Amino acid sequence: MPIYLVRHATALPAEKDPQRGLSEEGRKEVEKIGAFLRGKIAVELVYHSPKKRAMETALILAEGLEPSQVLEAEGLLPTDEPALWESHLTGEQRSIMVVGHLPHIEELARRLLSVRKEGGRIRFLPASVLCLEEVEGVFAIRWFVEPSIL
């Protein structure tokens, strides 16, 4: 089943919103991605970090994807160790979307893809979505999309 890794959309600066909710630009980014994904993918569960910008991103995406649940989850904060989610996603039989932050989401993608730190990276811009699929115990990239190309 596909796994979708998502970086939250652009957030307000802390001076304007201490909780750093989505900016107007961020809402447009995630709405654009959501409109693109609607009808193209099926997601059973959406997990997001406790931070407001990730929750708002997840909820906007869920409007069009209609997952069975949208859940706040531990281990998705920017500096959390990705091993918990690497373990959780490996062997997963459901289609899951994980909405998080840098550097965590990038490191999680690298680990799932078995990419060495010095070997490269996936550049997650705000509201980017990476689709991975596990085949015979190995994750591979199916596709990657960011708002600027839509």
C-alpha cells in the first residue's frame, strides 16, 4: 500500500501567530495539492504532528481525501527521532498519510528509502507530497509533487 509523506504548508511567522498556524499562502498551497490529489489517491488514515500548521495541513487534505480517521500522533515533531515511524510504516498494509515537519519528514524518507545522509536528499518544500510504496520489504518512490508544479 502507498505511504504518503507530507511536509506542512507555509506557516505564519511566530511574531504574528505564536502557534504558527498556516498563512494564507500556505492554505492556498495545500488546497492546490488537495485538489490535485482528490480522486487520484485513496488514504485510509492521516496522522499529523501536534503542531497547528501540521494539523491544519492534514485537515485541509482530509476534506477531499475522506480518510476514515485523522489522528494527532507522537513522534512527528521536527526534531523527533524517525525510527518510531520507520518501524511503524514498514510492513503497513493500509494507505497512510503522515503530515510533519523538517528535518524529521526528510530524515524519515531517507531512512525508508535506505539513502545514506551523504548520498542525497529529497527536498520537501511546503505542502510537498512524496508517495512511497513498499515492495518485498523495500521502499521505492512512486511519485513526488509540490505546489509550484501544479
